[in-house]
Amino acid sequence: LRPRLPYPAIIKVPHTETGVFLKSSLKRRFPLELTAQSQRMSFLQMVLHLLFFFLPALALAACSVLCSAWRFRPGASTPWTRRWAWNAAAGALVLLAGLVVFDNDGKMATYAALVVVSATVEWVLQKGWRARL
């Protein structure tokens, strides 16, 4: 007889060198099936999960490209689609690095690094070191 919970049981377990083990008290209270109460993702859920992970990088890339006309020259030599692609790729790498470093997504330090990297990429692509015309 399994206990039914009104919420999904999410339990953080300590990591050891040999693997992940449940403490005996947690194992008695929550069988292993309840700790991993997730089902397999459908293809649509997986696509949406990845889209929402990379959405901050894509949105910030679009905003930085659109707003760069106010700061830099309006007639840039690099087309806006290429600037957006470079900004989005750099932002995606920052988000992946934040996931690896912090072992969690959505940290404010990752988002701060995302803003700095996106601004730097836009500055380089617009040749911001040259004088403004």
C-alpha cells in the first residue's frame, strides 16, 4: 500500500562518490517510486522545456539588436539577423555554462553574465571602439 501525496515528492538526496543513496529514514517514508514521481516527457514537453531554458538568451539577443541602433551607428555593416544569431549563440553558451557551474538554472549570476556577454558581443559586432558618427 503506497501513501498518496497531494503533491509530487521532491527530495534532495546527498551525492556520494559511489552514487546517489537515499537515507534510510527517507526510504522508509517515501519509497523510491515516489521520489522519482516524474513520467517520461513527451516530445512537445521536451521542446517547450528547451525553448523556455533558452528563451532569456533569445529575447535578450532580440532586445539588444533592436536597441543597439540608439547607441551605435544605424547603418551597421553587419546585418541584424547575423547580430541576433551571434548574440543568441553567446547567450545560449552562457546559460549552459551557468547550468554546469551552479548545477541549477535560473541563478541571478547567470542572468547578469548573460547581460554582460550580450552587450559585449553587440559592442564588438557594431565596432563600438570606433567613434560614433
